[in-house]
Amino acid sequence: MSQAAPERHETDLLIIGAGPAGLYGAYYAGFRGQRVALMDSLPEAGGQVAALYPEKQIFDVAGFPAIKGQDLVDNLVAQAGQHEPRYFLGHRAEELVHHEDGEHITVRSHKGAEVQCRAVIITGGIGTFSPRPLPDAEEFEGRGLMYFVPRLEVLRDLDVLIVGGGDSAFDWAMNLEDIARSITLIHRRERFRAHERTVEHVLASSVDVRTKTEVARIIGADAPASDDRTAIKGVEIFHNESDEREILEVQAVVAALGFKADLGPLKEWGVQLERRKILVDTRMTTGVDRVFAAGDITTYDGKVDLISVGFGEAATAVNNAVTTIDPSARLFPGHSSDQA
Ligand SMILES: Cc1cc2nc3c(=O)[nH]c(=O)nc-3n(C[C@H](O)[C@H](O)[C@H](O)COP(=O)(O)OP(=O)(O)OC[C@H]3O[C@@H](n4cnc5c(N)ncnc54)[C@H](O)[C@@H]3O)c2cc1C
């Protein structure tokens, strides 16, 4: 059987990382008349916001007194969409090669897609990230066991076990309180790492919180499950000092055990790294010809890792990249409000 040829694409600007900084950069690239492509190892755009806290309210994005994480991502995707960026989602950028003409770069993904461009902006955040898995539970992943909750509604009227003692575990517990039928939260330690106010809220709620308690095993449904809401019929938990065991009747498990982040291949691209971040100057250059960076992945004296800071850096990176692609172009883009 013949295999499909790897995808090849040509564009002006390639942005690696479709988090808030990358998505805003894609809008800006289009505003500057550039063709733009976005590559991200995750299957969905939105970076940390979409993957880790889509249902949380964010209060410090300029112009929005409060906005839900996923709504911010949807707005960014719509704003970038005006310029029809080409998305390579589910593609981890692996290799960056400069052409001999000194004016082009090709980036290859782990799936073999090749994007030829004239400048690259790395908006890779904390790198590629994956959840710390619950041991021996692979068979239930996506079938009742989840590492983050894509939409609260998927857990409506279910009995839910949340595992973990950090912010995510407590945030899910708080947000699911009026949606799930019942919630039990277990944590293997005595003390929680979550924000004090959230812990207080959850402890005062109907959520059954147990410490020094861990998962022994997930118990699958007796008959083959007709849907993902019925694949789990319970979880055996145990107290890690007394070894007292109990079976909880739950249909869903949210394992909020944290994420592993890895800069991975970006480390090999010759950019100057300082504490796992890319050192940039005021133009957002990285020291590698035609390669810029913006967002959480960058560092410099006084750097603050925030969405709003990443937006500003993305605009700076794109405008400077444009003057590299076309040295006769002006750095200042003009005002978007002057567009016809
Ligand atoms: C629970 C939580 C709450 C937060 N609350 C707030 C808040 O209220 N306000 C605020 O301002 N900030 C908040 N933050 C921080 C905020 O989410 C980050 O500052 C922001 O997401 C950074 O955006 P970014 O685009 O730079 O990177 P990211 O959002 O990290 O996106 C980077 C993307 O790059 C991709 N990537 C990395 N390496 C590669 C590769 N080699 N190939 C392809 N793709 C790659 C990743 O998959 C990821 O999608 C919060 C963070 C967390 C975890």
C-alpha cells in the first residue's frame, strides 16, 4: 500500500505554538499582509488556556473584566481567522533548517510535514506538555478517565472522583459542584497545594474531601459500555496509612496530577536558553537568524509570564519579523482602526 507523501506548505511566517501569544501573532501577521501558518503539538489551539483551564474565568486580560478561558481562545481563533492561517495541529516542530539562500527556513514536524517560510516565531510557552498519568489506567483514558475537563457539561449528573490536591483539582471540584451528581476529592497527602480560598470554599461545600487517600484501581462496567459515560462503574480507594479500602460508585475520574512540560526539540535550534526559556532582546530576536520568540517561552530582565505580556511580545515579534522579511517595510504597522 502506498503511503501519502508528507505534507509540504509554503508561507511567509511560521508560528510555532498556537497558545494565546501564537494566535495573536497570527492575527498580526495577517494584518501586516503576511501569509501565516501555525504549528502546535496539541490537537486543539489555545495552549495552556484551552488545555488546562478552559472553564476558568480570567480577570486580567485587557478590555475584558472577566472572560472564560475557552471564550478567550475562541475569540483569538476568530480574530486570527480573518487572515486564514494554515493550522498544523497535532504536529510537534522537530527540526529547523536554514536554506543556503539565507532567506528561507524549513521546519519539519514529527509527522514529516514541512513548512517553508521566511521567518519563524516561537511561541512555545512551557514547551509541549502532557498530563502525569494515573498508573495502570490507560484503558479508561477518554472513557470516563480524564486529565482535564474539556467542558463541564460532559460530567452532568455523574458521580465524579477527583484525584489531586492542587489548584486544578480544587477548581474542577468548585466548578462541577452544581453539575455533577456527587463529587469526591481524594489527595494522597494531608496538606493541599491549592489556593487557600478555593480550598476553604470546597471544604465548606457538598464535596466529600479525603486526605491520605489514593486510587487502588478503576473498576470497569460489567457489560461492554454503550458510551463513555458508562465505561466505569466504580473506583477502589485506600487510605495510605491504615490501608482501609472502600469502593466508590463513580462513573468518571478526573485525575489532576499535574503536567510534565518539555522544551524538547526547540533546545537544539541554537537559541540562547536561560533556565529553560529563550533569551530575547527588545525586538524579540533569539540570536538565530530569522527566528523570533514571544510569550511564556521568552525571558529577559523583568519578564512577567502573563497572557497580556505575551500579546504585546507577539505584536513586537511579528512587526520585527516583517522588517526582516522585507527590509523596506516599516516597523510600525499603522493603526488597525485606519483599515478601510
Ligand atoms: C491554571 C492556570 C491559570 C492561569 N491563569 C492566568 C490568568 O488568570 N491570567 C494570565 O495572564 N495568565 C494565566 N495563566 C498563564 C497563561 O496561561 C500563560 O501565560 C499563557 O498561556 C502563555 O501563552 P503562550 O502562548 O506564551 O504559551 P502556551 O499557552 O503555553 O502555548 C504554547 C503552545 O506551544 C505548543 N508547543 C510547545 N512546543 C512545541 C513544539 N515543539 N511544536 C509544536 N508546538 C509546541 C504547546 O503545545 C502549546 O500549545 C495561567 C496558567 C495556568 C496553568
